[in-house]
Amino acid sequence: VLPIAFIGVLVALVGTAVAGEGQGVISRANLIATVEHGPGPSKGSADAPVVMVEFSDFQCVYCRKFRQETLPKIEERYIRTGKVRYVYRHMALLGEASVVAAQAASCAYDQGKFWEYHDKLFGNTSPLAFTSARLKRYAADLGLDDKAFHACLDLKTHAERVESETIIGRALGATGTPSFLINGQLLIGAYPFEIFQQGLDGMLAAPRP
């Protein structure tokens, strides 16, 4: 359970309270429901029997490894076939550049280009890849509206969202990135596809409640 101070953070993320007035705490189940169903980037059928939430940092080497080597296989086998809905959440742990990159990706989400921007960020390994100027250049490369993107980034429109998702990830037990919630079960680390395959197949084979 979480202290009532976090209720405002959750409200900012999902747009509605997830705990009854006066309770003073928010249950783990409510936190999981928040990250699974709150607004934000996702792929796959809304009716998929398995929901996989990733908490990720654009500067994280292992997150990049997961994106390049494992996620495409999960997408082909499970997401496109309607078995898994994949949800992306920010967990900006590696300094200010991670925070600003996450905010920029949320600005791209506002214009319907989150996944393209997400791939652009993970494709850049330069130590200076996430300066404000570079982040704006990536948006221009993808054809986003410059004026809207610049205003979104400069005004830190999504600062609270990024902070909220990072706090919630920590509250759910994510101690590093990437971390995953797979139907509410926590998995920390960029494991090979075969590990995810084993777990997902097991969940899909189990009787649904």
C-alpha cells in the first residue's frame, strides 16, 4: 500500500482517483490497474488475455537490447496475434537526460508518433543524443509539428507524467530497467526471448478466471 500523498500522482496519470476517499492508501491491485489501463502508448488488442507492461529508460543499454532483440519477436508471436497487449511506461532513472527524453517521447505521443520516436531514441547511442536540440531534431526528422513539439518540450508539459510513472514503477518493486509487469507479475531484466516465451505461453495456457 502507498501513503495518500501518492493519490495526486496517480490522478495525474489516469485522470481519475483509484482509491476511495478517506482510505489513505492505494492498493497494489489499483496501481497495477493504473499502469495497465491508464492513457499512454500501447500495442495489441484491448481484449488480449495477457497484459505486459514495460518500465523503461531511453538511456538504458539493456532496454535498448530488449527493444532490438526481444520485443520484435514478442510482437510477431504474441502482440500481432492478439495474445498480448504491450504497454510502455517511463522509468527515468539515469539522470536528467533520461527525464527529458521521456518527456520528448510523450510529446511525440501527443502527435501520434510515439513508437517512431521511441525507436529513434533507442537507435541513438551518442552521449549527447538527448540534448534538447537533438530531441527537437528527431521530431523534425519524423515530420512532427515543430511548433507544437517545441512548446511541449520547453514547457515540460509531461514532466508530471514521467515522474508519476517512475514513482509507480518503484512502488511496484521495479528496482531497475527494464522491468516488466506481466499480468501483474514482476520481472526485472532484459531476459532472452525464450524466457518471455516460456512465461507467456504458461499464462496463455492457464485457465482464465
